[in-house]
Amino acid sequence: MLKQTKKKVYIALIVVFAISVLLFIYLNFVYTPKCENYECWQKYMTKCSRASFISEQTEASWGYRITGKTDGQCAIEVTMLLAKKGELGIENLVGEKMTCSYKLGTATYAESDINACHGLLKEDLLTLRVNKLHAYLLENLGKVSEGLEQGI
């Protein structure tokens, strides 16, 4: 009888240990808290702790996910979730991603400093800007030419 009780206690301890290990793995490597506001996002970004946040801005909705520390910086995956209005062609970028890296302790909207980012979304955003500038120059070439002819 005592031998059977010991066996049940050992099985119970093994089950509790296995559940604890699974819970630890889930909370540290799988679960990502969702922030509902920028203050929450700032708190997690400053600590570079796993979290996600959706930023609703006038031209687009951006999804952010802190992936962790890499080479002494905080890595954040940025996804364009929805193009609302703005530049022509921005709707083609929905679903594209880029990864941004910031100094630990920094809290900001990731797309505000595109120089800290890399990936397809960054390249396509820069291409849109260059195309917009090119179109502007073509539209205003006469005005630019007149300004150059007037001299300094």
C-alpha cells in the first residue's frame, strides 16, 4: 500500500514538473502580450520585452511585434496592415514587413525612423518616395529652370 502511494506521488510530481516546464516555455517563447495603447507599447519597447501593438494612423495601420534583443539592440518587426489614404501605390504594400533595430531603452513608432529598418517594406516605401519626388520634379521642371537662369 505504501509503495503504491509513493508511486502516485512521484507520478503527480512528474506531471506538475512537466506542466511547469510547458508553462515556462509558453510564457517565455510563445505568448506575446497585446498592447492596446502607446503607453503600454512604450513600456515593453523600453524593456525590449515581447509584445505586439497596432498603431492606427491617418494613412495606414501598422502592426508592431518586438522579437527580442539582437546585437545589443531591440528588434521590432513592422507590418503594414491596412492602407487608408495617402500616397498612390501605398495600398500595394499591405502585408509587407521590415525589421527595425533600436538602441535598448528607446521607445518610438518604428516607421518614424526608417533608416533603422531593413526589409522589403522599407525598400518599397523608399521607392514610392523617390517616384513621388521624380514626378514632382518633372511637373515643376520649368520653374526650377527659371530659378537657375536667374542666377544667384
